[in-house]
Amino acid sequence: MMTPVIDQIGRALDMTAAIVKGIAHDRLDDPTLCPGWDVRAELNHLVGGMRIFAAELTGTDAGAAHEDDWLGADPQAAYTLAADLDRVAWHRPGALDGTVRLGFGAVPGSMAALIHLTEVLVHGADLALATGQEHLIDEESCDELLTIMRGMDFDAFRRPGMFGPALPAADEAPAHRRLLAFLGRDVAHR
């Protein structure tokens, strides 16, 4: 049976796949909303994270560290492989029942799924903004995630290397821009 968060991860993977497919090779050096990261670095971080999550969920070895080069010469193929492995891992029976070890500690499977959803959806939206593909962002998914985040004690995640303080965004701004601003990304200058 599909659970809402697993379904949301699937939608985020699909959205981000369309965005990654549209990234021209000459855009890989473009800056993103993540300070110090260009498109290639952010996509590499996302792909590495997906591969590590999939390995953790399936009890296998990811084969490399998070910030190693996961993209090689074909970033789109690297994303496709990572997304396929990720989707299979989250759809195994009991994926939400166990504990998942992350870089900052072990968390229940349901929380790991929410963290992973955030990674895929937010980095996908970042990449869309950086490469002029905002029209591909799933606004409904961004709105759903923003609602979840606003309903929890999110301040624990506001620390360097994760998320900064919330920045202002107009109420009428698209959901992805409100989500990114909530997470500390400066969308006002994009």
C-alpha cells in the first residue's frame, strides 16, 4: 500500500527528473540558491543523497561518500539511476517502520522519509530556479510540504549546513518560492 509520504517522494522524484532532463551541459556552472554551490554541485549532492538513502534503506553499500562525484560525464543518467534505486528502496515493505541512519544521527523511518522528501523537492526547486525551469515545479507538492513544515517545530533544523532563518515571501508568491524562503533561501533576488 502506498502511503502519502511515499507518494509525495515519487512525485518529487518525477518533478526533479523533468528539471534535470532540461539542464543543458553549459548550465552546470551556474550558481544556485545554496551559497557556494553551482548547479553541478547541488545536483551531485542530491544524487549522492539519493544513493545513500537507497543504500541505507536496503542495507547495502552506497559505494561512495555523499560529496564524492556521483555524476561523472552524464548527470542526467546519474540522476535517473539514483531515482530508480531510491524509488525501489522506499517502496519495499516496511520502509517506514525501521530506523534510518543519517549524517546527524538515527531517525524513525517516517521522519527519514519526510527529510528525504524535503531534499528531493527543495533541491529540485533550487535547480529549476537556477536553470530557468520554474514552470516544471510541482506547486501542489511544495504547498503540501510547506504546510507540514509550518505545523512542526522546525527550528531544530535551522542550523548551518541545513536551513537558515525564514526569509520573507509574499503571500501571493508561488508555493515553491514561499517554501524556499521558509527554508532560508533568498528567492527575492531570483
